[in-house]
Amino acid sequence: MGKLKIVGVLIVAVAAVAGGSVALGVLGTPSVASVDNHFADVSNRTTTVATNLTVTNPNPVGIQLGGVGVNYTISMNGVEMAQGTKQGVGLGTGNSTLPFTTEMQNDRIPPWWVTHIDNSETTTVGIDATVRSSTLGGRSVSFSQDRTIETDLLSQFNSSETRPVEANQPLVSDPVLYINETRGAWDQTNLTQSETPLNLAFDVYNPKPYPYTITKVGYTIRMNDVTVGEGETDRGYVLSPGAETTLEANTAIQNENLDRWWVSHLRRNQRTDLYIDFYLVVEGGGEQFRVDLDAIDYQQDIETDIFGNKAQYPTGNRTADGSSDRSDSSTADEPTATPTPTPTETETDGGLLGDGGTETDDGLLDGEATETETETETATPTETETDDSGLLG
């Protein structure tokens, strides 16, 4: 028993000396070498973040930091996304990797999204870790790491490419109009926690020799087949014959839907297909019909790598509809040039919804168009167009 007491006293003494030596700077203070995070799993409500915290112990002996706390926080543009703590850490000599996981509530996504749009689609991912222990003489060891991610959701919507729009309706002569230019921008002035406004505009040309009315511009915004916004404008437009008119569509993403989008984004290994579907409601002679604007429906592929290691830790390889997803890192296809339609002959039309009168044209109304190799021109008529019957004939 006497020998055991002596050994016990020696152990306590060594531990006290070691602790005191660290406090006095005789032994080296452990430091945080790196923090590695990745998305381990995602459900409808939470996202699991797995963390590997590497701590370096420069001392020739291991240190048992019982009761010590390792705290870490993950933030995105200052919005706290996840916070974790690991208690009772034992360190060997050299590097020790401490694994742990934290649940992030998906309802943190909408507040972050607002900062992302307000910051011109830029996010700073911040990782802060701190090790605290009385064994270290009351010292704390901290580690910080920042990573910037950027997206570009709208730039390719801005286009001066002329595109014909067809109604595909009985007794309607196509094309009913041309879209000469499209523009889009986030309305950061009216950005709120509940809504992300998106201002879109189309310059349209009426090739008909009579005016007609567009009563509504409708839209649906989907991100990975999750509808995040839809609606119709309440402003009407009269399209004058042979003239260009600007249509405005002030759309919005409803931020409350973004946590569902986030789930699909992670399940597709941080990939999103943004799709905006447009349509017009055209009125003439007391009748209305819908025209889908397939020519300008907008699709953009967005890819993120929030922690910079998704190739090492993929979170999914299936698309939202269950089919195989692409494994490459390709971006959206570059827009290709299309012929610029320019009427060159006299057109006679029995009316947009009229009796289907004959049309004569050098190919424009038969689906053909002239092509300019060096630049894109605005679709404008070069000869006189006549019509006896008006919109409804």
C-alpha cells in the first residue's frame, strides 16, 4: 500500500508539473492545426455537418484535457449556421484529429440567402474553433478560416438575341411577336427576409399591322423542381403595330421555400437547375388566350462547393426526379447565335385570330430567317404591311 501511495503521489505530481509547465510556458501549448467540415447528411428539417478538428500537441507526452471544451461555429456572411462543442478531449503527441457532428437547422437557409443576394451573390463561409482548458493555464487556443463562394444566377438572362414567339393556336398566324432583348436584375432595394424581388424586362416587337393587348405576364420560378416563386403581373400593355414595347415582369422568390430547395441542392451534390417559365395572356376582340414564351424560358445550372471538398465528400449523385445526375463540373451551356428574323416583303394577314388569310413572305413566316454573321439586329419591318380585318378579322 505504501508503494501504491508513492506511485499515486508521483503521478499527481507529474500531472501538476506538466500542467504548471504549460501554464508557465515551459511546455508548448497545443494549437488548432485545421478544421475540416463536410455535409454528411440532409433531411427535410436538418443538415448534418461532420467536422474533423486537428489539434497539434508539441509536447513529448500526451495531455488529457478532461472537462475541456472544444467550441466551433460555422457562419455564412455572419449568419450562424451551426455550432458545436466537444467535451473531454485527449491529445497524444503530434497531431490528433477529433471527429464530431452537428445538426444545422434548415430554416437558417432563408436568412443566409438574403445576405447572399444583398452581397451581390457572394458569401464568406467562416469557421471558428476554440480550445479551452484549465490544464493550459486558463489559456484558449483559437483557429479561424474563411472561404468565399460566388454564384451567378442571372447574367445569362441578359441577352440581345432576337427570338420569335409563336402562339400555336388555331387561326393564329405565327409569329405573334419577336423578343429583341431580355434583362434581369435583383431588386436589392426591396429585398426582405420573406421575399427576394427580381426585376425582369423584355423588349418585344409587334410584326402585325394592327395593335393587340397583353393583359398579363406570368411566371414560375423553380429550383431543382422546387417552386420557389410564381405569379402574374397586373399591368396590361398595348402592342402598337410595327413598334417595340418594353414589358416588365417584377417577379419574386418566396424565401420560405428556400429550405426545401436547400435539401434538393445538397442531395444533388450542391447542384441546382434554376428555371424560370414565362407566359403571356393575349387579348383581342373580347377573347383571351395564353402564349407560352418558350423562346425565352430561362435555365441556368448553379454549382457550389461551400467547404471546398465536395469531391472528397459527395452528398448525393441523384437528380431531383431520381435519374442519374452528371458527375462532371460543367456549367450552363453557352448561348448560341440564332438567325435574326427581318421581314422583307409585304405581308397580308387576316387578323391574329381572324380567318387565316394568306401571307406572303420570303421565308420569315414559314419558319426561315436571314442570318447576319457579324451582329444581331433588331427585328423591324422593311416594307409596308396591310391588314383589312384587325385582330379578330
